[in-house]
Amino acid sequence: MTESTEQDLREDDNPHKDQNAELARRLFFPEDDEDPASRAFAAYFEAEGDLAPQPSRETSWPVVHDGRRYVVLRNVNGVLAVYRVRPDGVLKRLKRWPAEIEAY
């Protein structure tokens, strides 16, 4: 099986993907709040430096899992960093994260 076929299968495994994405957009982008995904990108480069692997805007997005909000930064090689968005809006970079959020 090729890499693209495996990726297609993983994407098709989650029947609630569109519903989760819409919920995440509504939770993460209230009109009066700064975009947590943009703040996660800034925090990532501040921590890792300019020579860090580049996350992709197309594959990095907010995720809601078990009622908690996360921003997952990815590139073609996989997950680079995961930030939890605390209730007060502060981002916390996670050393370990729930494996399920990688499937979103």
C-alpha cells in the first residue's frame, strides 16, 4: 500500500471529521479572541528557533478531544508539536498527548 493510500484510509476512518472540524472552528475562532493556531505557530518557532522543521498550515489545525482544545502542528513527516489551549486561553506545549488527536 502506498503512503497516499494509507493517508486516504486514515482520513476516511473518522466519520465525524467534518463535524469535529466545524466544532473546533467555532470554539477556536471566536470573533473577539486571537487565533490560537497562529499563537501556537509563534510559540513553536520561539521555542525551536528558525531552523526548526516547518509546520504546514494545511495540515496543522485545532482539535477538540474529550472536551479539551488542542492545536496540532504537523508537516509531511508527522506531528511536530501539540499545544493544549487552557480554559483561560493560554497555550501549554505538551510533551505527551492523547494518541487519538493524531488521527484528526
